[in-house]
Amino acid sequence: MKTSNLPDIHTDFAQWYQEVVYRAQLADQSPVRGCMVIRPYGYAIWEEIQTVLDKKIKETGHQNAYFPLLIPESFLNKEAEHVKGFAPEVAVVTHAGGKELEEPLVIRPTSETIIHSMFARWITSWRDLPLKINQWANVVRWEMRTRPFLRTTEFLWQEGHTAHETYEEAHAEMILMFEHYVDLAENYLAIPVITGRKPDSEKFAGADITMTLEGIMQDGKALQMCTSHMISQNFARAFNISFQNRNGELAHPYLTSWGATTRLIGALIMTHGDAKGLILPPRIAPIQVVIIPILKADSQEKVCAYAQELADVLKKAGVRVHLDLDDQKTPGAKFYEWELKGVPLRIEVGPRDLEQKQVVIVSRLTGKKEVILGDTLERIISQKIKEEQDALFARARDYRNKLWFKREKLSEFTQDLETKGGFYQTGWCGDETCEEKVKAAKGTIRCLLPEKEFAHCFSCQKSSINDIIIAKSY
């Protein structure tokens, strides 16, 4: 049987990650620096994420729309913090149609400006609110250091944008969508997260509040997975979005935005993968079960027919199943391929299994084999899918908890932050001077927690305003 020759996950995590992306056929390199081609299997994972999230978005009263890729440069300049935050990453079109453009066009790094320019047309009265729009799109940010799925020049995402009559309604919207992201991360991607508010230095450019989900990867680094922003009235003023309120007065609406990207695929790889490659949570796996017939010349037709019957039973039950009938590969080569691609469950069927009307089920997570009767397959697979999902989350949660430390002083964990990573919970006075000391230690404040266990700042003797999480990050 072919064995994995991936780089060692413990000693060369970065190279292991790259190899899994390319060998599992999730993506390929593009001729354009920093861009990637998402291959069918990688895109199928994104489609599963889309399906879950799009349902949540529509069930909460949002409508999908589409806005232009090209944005007038003057739009980006209308909100000072926004343009400052994105200026280094912006790609600009200056020539088109064989001549120089009168006004340069920005390739969207995000769509607040173009969407809010339309909100200004569409909102005139309190009766037009709330306005809840979502867009599935691509964006371009000219990243200097790229890595497939985690940080690329072009990536896919959804970006929600809403307008509300009151601050309270907008704040509730920000929290609502944030909670849906938490549900997606933990109950579908099987990734336990720490949640909280970003410090001002890390919040979205132009926002009042940014809420974040932070996951811990197997190399001890934090990954920002999804964010939800309270834009408040900053962009409303900049784009002159106003409406007649219930008292007949002109007012600005309160705005939110929130987004999730193909970075989530990178999070899946780095949270769950092992020495054999990718491990996918069943609820998000494009293929939940792969059936591999063990073919012998004298029984090939009958075994394939039996395998097809099993596949039909599972498909009818709503299981995403693939029957691998490739007769050019050995069973061992197939085992290697589907383990590399992280399919949660494998069913092996050979001549003896046909005689006994049984199958062999193999768990990708544990490698454990189990023989069951064929007529119990639907029930057992349904049970196994839930067990595999729960076990994967529990394993990731245990790992996260093992790397979640509580320390009073930065000096107590500076070395550990560099060598083994992890989440470090501590107190903070809120002063930028103390935050700079974290950056000097090659860490960042990932989020402010709602609880307060530490009385004093990690650096000075001032009172702590909040507990925070410090980590090295991607």
C-alpha cells in the first residue's frame, strides 16, 4: 500500500500545509503572482460552506445581490479611515479601451463604498429600513506575502451589508450574524473558536466595532476566521445616506457589514489535518463516504453491482457518496488518495463481503475498521457521520484548550509565544504603548474578551479594562 510522504506536520508545518493543498487537488498555482486556481475538489468544499451560510443569510431576511468589481477611486477616498486602511493593498486600473481613464478605477478590496453609494439612492424613508443585502463575490488585495487560501491576492467571500433605523437594531444585526459564523465554525467546520471584540488597532478600517472569531491552528498560531462590523454612521455620512425618520426629520442610518472567505478552507486543513493529509468534518465534506470495491477477475461484476446497490441506498438517504470504480488503480492507491483528500468514511467491499452481505467501514479520523451487515448500512453510516463530526470537534477543542494559557505578565510568556505559540489570556489597560510591547514580542492582541479575570495590565500596573487574547497569527 502506498504511504504518505508529506513533510512532517510537526517539524515543517508550513510545507506540510502547502503540499496538502496541492496534492489533495484543492488548488493550483496561478500564472499571476499571489493568485490561485481553486480546483473542483477545493471549490466543492467552498460550495458546501456556501450552502450552509447562504441558507442562514436568507433565513435572517437578507437578499443576495451583485455589485461591480470596479469602483471609482473617488469613492474609496470619501471615508478617511477606510482609504488609509486599504491603500497599500489596492489595485488600480488606469487604462482601458486603449486610452487613459479620466478617473482611475479601483478593483474592489471590499465593497462598502460602491454598495453605500447605492444605499444612498435606495433609502429615503424609515419605511425603506432595514435594508439587508448580501453579495457572493471575489475581491483583490495586493498582498505581499501569500499562501493558498489563507492570504491570496484574489479570494472569494460573502460580504453582508445592512442599514438600520437605530443603533440598537444595527448592533443586534452585527451580533446575529456573528453568532451564525460561530455556529458555522463550530457545528459545521468542527473548529472551536474564541470570540470577542478587536482592539481599535485591529478593527476593520472605518468601523466602530469589529467582532472576530479566532481559531488556533496545529502550529500554535491564531487564525482570524470571520468578522462582523458595526460600521455605525461613518459611511452613511460620507456617502450622504439619509432618510426621513418617524418624526419627519432627516437622519443617517446605522450600518453593518460582515464577511467570511475561502480562508475557512485553510482553517479546515490546518485544524484537522494529519500525517496522511486532509481530514474533513462530515457535515462540510463534499464526499462523506467513498466506496471502494476490492476487485477480483472472477467476481468483479457482482462486487461492483453490490457496491452500486450500497451507493444507491446511501444517496437515497441523503449521504454524499462516491463509488470509486477506477480499475486502473489498486485498492491501496485508492485508500491513499481518499485519505489524502480527507473523506470521513471509507467502505470496502470484496468478494467475501458480497457472500456475507456485509461491508467494512473505515474511519478517516481514527483508522478503525468495523464490519457491519449491509442491511444496517444506512443506520450505521448516519450514526457514524455524527460520531465523526463530534469526535473531530472534541479533538480540536481539547487541542485548543491545551494551548490556552492564563498569564499575568507578558514577560512570563514571551518565550513560549515564540516557540510553541498558543492563546494567552491576560489583562490590558487599553493603552497603545502596552500594545506595542506585544507587537515587539511578535504577537498581536487577537480580541478583547467579555470576562475580566485579571485586575491589572500585562505590562504596566494600571487597572485592566478587559481580559484579552494574545497570540502569533497568520
